Amino acid sequence: MTEKFEAAGRRDFLKRGAAMSGVVAAAGSLPAGSVWAAGSDKPELEEVTIGFIPLTDCSSVVMAAVKGFDKKYGIKIIPSKEASWAAVRDKLVNGELHASHVLYGLIYGVHLGIGGPKKDMAVLMSLNNNGQAITLSNALKEKGAVDGAALAKVVAKKDKEYTFAQTFPTGTHAMWLYYWLATYGIDPFRDVKNIVVPPPQMVANMRVGNMDGFCVGEPWGQRAIIDKVGFTSVTTQDIWTDHPEKVLGCTAEFVKKYPNTARAMMCAILEASMWIDASAANRSATADVVCAKSYINTDADVIRSRMIGQYENGLGKSWSEKNYMKFYNDGAVNYPYLSDGMWFLTQHKRWGLLKEDPDYLGVAKQINQTALYKQAAAIVKAPVPKSDFRTSKLIDGTVWDGKDPKKYAASFKIKA
């Protein structure tokens, strides 16, 4: 398994070689591999509290603390387990958390005053790509609704009100769920009911029949299969391969007041991300750590399987997933692409969360801390892309490149 994993990683790296540039020069006087003990680059804070929700993609934050990568950069990371994304939002806004593992779209929503109080926010870096899933209930399986097309036929019968859960109104899981439903002609607001449920509560709620489907991060899709309460209909990497997912988010005020601390956090988490993705053995070891009650609180094997790319769908199919959850992927994961942030804005506009088109590029430039990221990347010797934009094809065949976001947001047949 380890050899297969590492060979796949080398192939991925070669394919990306033409798209990724070398290490950028460090801004200012920051030498590679710095350990700040004194001087102007010393972190302003010695301890930082970073929130997380019990999900596999919190792993780089946890491992930065557990493996001591934080100490190298003059800080102590205190991971803080939170109950819901709403709690993360509120604690970021009021300063109880310095930063958090957080939904990409949540940061953008707060910045624009949707899905919570308005506060200028910052995305320091992307934490992971891929690794979420849409789970459908066994009751839907009995009706033959095992994929999007079959689900559309069942929903069209209107024999009952079908309910789908996501984790936060402006967040990634809501956008993946809505996008997937709409791809198959299901209006996520008119044809079905949608509700908000915190990630660790998804499986229990499906078990008692509170929803017919949900979108959430791992390990809860796999947990639903192991507990025989549902099956994976589609993974989010099948909706958008290498999609943006969680970010390291904080307030803009924090970055302005503590820039050295923010950069130190990024360096520590980047090193943790490199370590996790270095081998299947490291990924397996990560599962053994984050399974603990203080972190995700589920069986290590439930986390490990999809962590190392071994998937099953609960319908009898098993496979080796090449687009499993990535934390570093030779530098391709962590850059805060402006186009990634802008995509969430297009979907917020599509679904009526934003009444008017925002200044898509202007907002992304305000939030995504690309300059600070390049400093951190230079210090840890991580490559950065040549452009702030990337091009992707989604499940419905549409191409997103960030060039005309207003036209893109208005182009969908199903929208608010």
C-alpha cells in the first residue's frame, strides 16, 4: 500500500510540474527554516488557540501541535474542539479563537454579513482538497435512488417531503449538496427540504430518520456505512476534483495585529501537511492520533480507510480512490487561490444568499492572504502556483476559471 501511495504521489507531482513554479523568494528578511526566538520577526503571541470541528480534515492543525511543528516557529498551538460551525463563527468574531479550521464559504459569508454578523475576515491558507461525500439513506436505496439521476425520479413522485442536511448555510457542504442536486434537476429549495446539522450528529440523525441524505466531511460518510444507516452516493471529488474545502481562517484584525503569529501558524501547519502527505504510514499514524475522544472521537479504522484512499460505497463497491483527501500534495493544496474564494461567492449569489453581485475579485483579494502565504511557503520551501486563478471542470460539465464570475453565477438553469 505504501509503495502504491508514494508512486501515485510522484505521478501527481510530475503532472503538476508544468503548472507549479519553484519556491518564491522570502519577503523581507525571513531566512528559510527560521526559528523565531528574538527580533522583529518573533511571533507577537506565544500561544494560539485554533478551533476545529471533529472531521478528518482537521488533521493538519492537530498534528502541527502533536508533532511539535509549532515549537519550531516560536508558538504553541492549542487545538480547541468546537460543537458546530456556528460556534466556530461566533468564537472567531468575538476573539475567543485566534483562528480555526473552518469552512471556506463561512469565512466569505461572515465577511459579507450573510450567515452571521458582518466582520472583516481572512483566509490564511487552504487546509485540504477533496474528502467529503453525500450519503443517502437506506430507505432511498430501497426505492432505487442510489445516484443523482435515480434520486431525481424518486423526488419527482412527491410521495413525501425529502429532507437533506448540510453543515452551515454558506459553507462548503451546502454548496456541494445544492450543486449536485441541481445537476440532476432537483431544486434544493423548492423540491426538497434542507436543514443544518453539525457534522458529528449526521449519522445519529439519519439513524432515527430525520433526513434522507446529507453532505459532510469524513469520517462521517464512512461511519454511516459501517453503522449500516446509509451509503455513499457521490464523493465531492467526483463533483469537483481537487476542490477547495477547509481553510485556516481568522479575522482580518488578527492578521493586522499579529502578522508574525499568523505566518508562524501557517508555517507550522504547512509542515504538518507535508508530513501527513509524505507517506501512507504517516496518514495511518495520523488516524491513530485524531481518532481520540479529544479530537474526532471515532474508531481509527473508520478514519484510516478513506484517509489512505481505500473506499467502499455501502452498495458492494470497493475501490482505490486516487483523489482522496489531500493536505499538501506537493504544494498544490494550500495556496489560497483567489478563484477558489470567488467560486463560493458565485454560489452564494446563485442561491439567493447574496441579493446582488458582489465585487467578486475585490472581495477575494481582501480575504485571501496570498502575500503572507508566499512568505510562509518560502520559509518551509513549499512551491507556489504561477497564478492566483485555476481552472476546473465540475460534474455538470461547466468550467470555472474565475474570469467572468457574474456571467457564471447567472448561467445556471436552477437557481434562486
